[in-house]
Amino acid sequence: MTSSPTPPALPETSPSAGQHLNLLRSLGLGAPDPEFDKIAKELAEAAGVPYAMVNLFHPITGEQLFVGLESPTDTSLPPVGRSMPGDHGFCPEVVRRRKALVLPDVFAHPRFAGNPVVDRIGIRTYAGAPLIHEPSDTVIGTVCFVGTSALPLTTGKHSLELIKERRDELMNLVMRRSGPTAQ
């Protein structure tokens, strides 16, 4: 008897899927957003990489939804769509850890080097931070950037500062836009 694969787990600190979905709705999140696209573009430029995302995890399907996306128009690099399976990439690890993750060279970490996105779009560097709704202590997603060239390990501190700065900027924007009802 074979068992079906286990679906991607929601963050352990999340409320039930229905409550999580209601939280996302109350925050006005769930669809691609031009303001988040702009933040992703600015993040990619600041990091000197081709890709950046503002990422939500759908509480029912587990799928990653890129509500903010910077994907290169350069045809030599693979484009990234607005969604990805919940177990691909490094953001699921950020959600589980509830803290930032910086990988200047993904290949230096065997655990991460085998991830499907490494081959799919050639990721060699990654930095991501969780988006945590403080009033409910719920991880609602991540902000991240990825590049196709490894960075020197000495860039780790700068990448960490940059990703945390953008995380704070995003959560301040989300809270301002949602108003007092989402708190």
C-alpha cells in the first residue's frame, strides 16, 4: 500500500486555514499588487539580482503566490510566474524558521543545493525574511530575492540587513493599508 505524498505543511504557528485565509483577506492580500511589484523591483535592483518576490502561502492549497514580483524580461533568463508549488524554493524554510535566511552561495549548503528551483531557474544566491502579522503572531508570507550567480560569503551581512529592511517596509505598508480592523 502506497501513501500519497504529504502536502506542504502550513506554519505551525498559523491559526486554522480558514482563520489564516480570513486574516489575508482582512489585510487586503491575495492578488498581485502593483505596489508590491514595485517593492520587488527595487529590492532586486538593490541586491543586484534578477528576481525578487513578495510571497504569500495560500493557507488551503499551500501554494506560494507572488503578490509582488520582479522577473527579468531578458530572454536569456527563465521567467518566473505568479505561483509556485509550496515545497519549491527556500521560502518554505523561512516560514518554518520564522526568521531570515541568507544563502550567498546555495551550493555551499548541500541541503539547499538540491531544491527544484536550483535547476529550474538556476538559483545560486538567496535571501528571504518572513512577513509576520504581529498582532496575531502569524507568518503570512515572505519577501525574498534570488540571483543566478553566487555571491561572496562576505555579502551575507549586507543581504541580511537589506532583506530585513524590506520586510519591515512591507509589513508597515500592509498594516497602514489594512487599517485598525486587521489588528
